[in-house]
Amino acid sequence: MVIKTMQTTRLITQILLRNSSKLNSIRYQGTAANSSKWQILGAVCVTRPPVVCPPMDPMELKYSQMLSAIEQENSYKSQHEIRHEEDLIRAELLKIGDTDDVDLDEVTKQTAVEFVDAANDELKRFSFTSSTTDVDVSGDLSSLNRALERSLCLVVKQKLGEDHRWVLPQGAWNPGETLRQTCERVVKESCGSNMRIRILSNAPCGFYKYKYPKQIRQEGYCGAKVFFYRGQIVNKDTELNYSSDITDHAWLTQDELDSRLQKSYAESVAQFLISDK
Amino acid sequence: MNRLAHESGNTNQRNLVTAQTIRYPMRNIPFYALNAAGPQVPTYPPLNVSLKGYDFTVLEHYGKWVHNTALNMDIDVEDGWATPCKKLKIQNLRPGTSKMETEYMLNVYERNIKVLDLTSTLAGTFIEVIQAGLPEGVELSLREHTQLDTEIRYIPDLELKDLKSQLEELGGPSKKC
């Protein structure tokens, strides 16, 4: 009789324990399902606008030459052409020997033809620098001196959690500061205090959302929401020292972004980039 | 009552139980009252988009493009004008002597576009778009519009100034009006 009661109490306690564990597990599942807390990150798209204009296409070149020819035909004579005609007339009169109408002061001055020759000589002596630099030839992607005809965007290999990913420099938002202040802080921390950035608006220009892997999710945040800001680099010539979180950096044109960034991320970034073609 | 309400497109009718009032549909509000409150976002004071360049055709086309872009973005553009050009004379002297080797006459042309009530949310995008289309040889600067910018447009009347200075010399006007 006593043993039976002990058994029943054991059974009862077992049942109770099982039920309480079920309750506990239900509660745990409940919190996991409701934890749709997203971490807010601010990211900066540091851009360098194009330095040199790209050369014209064959079509554009042909059209511009046609337009200038039309303009030439429709235009009146310029001062230079009038001077040239007067020079010719004066030369004719001097040849004949008729010096009454000739203004002798004008004869000693430079004629139009001489002026044109001198100008052409000066043009030959002047050498244009080419728009493709040594950095373009060598293929170094981390220098700011490349692709002078295109606008460049900074992409870094940043440590996110465990692995390193190619992203625009990003950092977590701290409560109490605006998103723009977050972005300025991110630039300062990741790219050093030498890089000066001009962010034009207080509002972000793009957005990207991603979920954390399951191991990190239990710590509270189930994912991150990244808000992009556009910033233009002000001082191009200074040395930039990157933080330890960043293992590699590259200045990429808009076509090259698709090869480096993840597909969905690249799509979000492409939404706010202004094409430079 | 029900038919009228139905015809004018009102969805809510006076209901004794819920006490909801009739809402005016958008088309019954007069046009001058629609934006009477003004922009709900902080705006900039009147800004002057100033474009300076040496090449006249390029500058003019760019000025037209900027003006059109602003109008297409629903930005309130008050006026777009051309400021008289600054004529520069540059002389290259032969090194060591003061004899002139070459002389250049350059004109710095200017175009200005006055923009009113630029909202802070749109300003960044507007500036980025304009910068993206900036051609070679053109300098873009965005400043607050000052009184000096309007006064520069007026050509000073030299005859009037001359007469006034003569009057001052003679002792001022005889009648004080």
C-alpha cells in the first residue's frame, strides 16, 4: 500500500514535471517567435565623383563636328578673319607700290597667319595628361586614382559576426544619436579620422534588411536593418588608415559592384546610385 | 439623404451609434486650401544655384538642364537668369623679362537659378542629381540668395549718377521733398 502510494506520487510528480517542462518550452518558443527585434545599422556609400569627362562616342563626335560645321556656315566673320582679309589687301597694295591708303603702323604688327602659326606651335608644345593612370594599367582596385572618368564607391571587407563580407562600411546605431551621426562615426572608426566626408541630407537614401544566422539570433536580435547614406569624399589625397575590422578595401565603379557584393545587397545599393553614364 | 450621400461619394454617414461625421472627399476641397499649411518638412531659405564657365554653349545647355530638372522634381523655381560675364585678360610674359609672349582674352560666363522652399528631404537628392550631370569646365556652387545677387543684375545708369554727383557739388537740391 505504501509502495503503491510512493509509485503514484512518483508518477504524479513525473507527470507534473513533464507538464511544467512543456509549459517552459512553450513559453520559450513563444519568446523566440515574438522576438522580431531588429538591430539598426547605419552604412555609408562613400563616393568620389568623376574627375575627367569621358571621351565622346563615335556618334557623338560625328554629331558635334556636324553641328560646329553648321555653326561655322551660318556665322558672321570673326575679328580674326577680318584682320586676315585686311592683311591680304595691304600686302597686295604694298606689292603694287601704292602706299597712300596703307596704314604703315599696322604692317609691322603680327599678321593673322603668323598669329595662327604661333598658336599652333604653342599647342604642339603643350602635352595633355592621359585619363588612364598607372593605377588603371596595374589594376590596383584599392587606389583612389583609378577610373577618373567614372564615379567610385568604397566597398570594404568587414567582419560581421564570425565571417568577413564585402559590404559598404556599416556600424550599429546607438540610442541617443541620429542616424547621420551614426554614419559619420562609422566612417571615422572604420576609415580613420583623415577621411573627410560630405553627407548632404539628414535622411537615408537606401535600405537593406537581412536576418542573422540562427546561432546569433537567440541573443535578442533576429536580424539587422541597414540604412544607407550617400557621402562624398572631400580630401582625396590624404592617407587613409582603416580599422582592424576591415581586412580589405576597394574603390569600385558601378559595374564592378555586382561582382563584389551579394546579389540582394547589390540590388538595394543599385536602387539609390545615380548612374554616371 | 442616403441617395445624396451616395452620389457625392461619402463613405461615412452620420450614425447615432458610432457618432461618425461625414468626411469631405478630396475633390470638394478648394485648390487654394489644399497646400495652405505649407510644406510639413523644414525648408531652406531662397537658394542660388550658380553656374560659372568659360565655354558658353556648354554652360547654357547645362543651365537649361538644371532648370528643367528642378521643375520636373516639383521644386519651386522663381527665376533663372544670366549675369554679365567677367572679362579676363591673361598675359604670359617671357621668363626673366616683362615682354609679353602671349595674351589670352577669356570670358567667365555665369548662369543663376533661384530656388525657393527646397525641402530638406529633397535637397540632398537634387544636389546629387545636378552634380551627376555636371559637364567639363563648369563650376557649380549653391549659396543662399543675397541682396547683392539681385543688385548685380541691374546695369548702373551712369548719366543719372553723373547728374546726381553734379547736384551734390552744387550744394544739394533746392527743394527738400
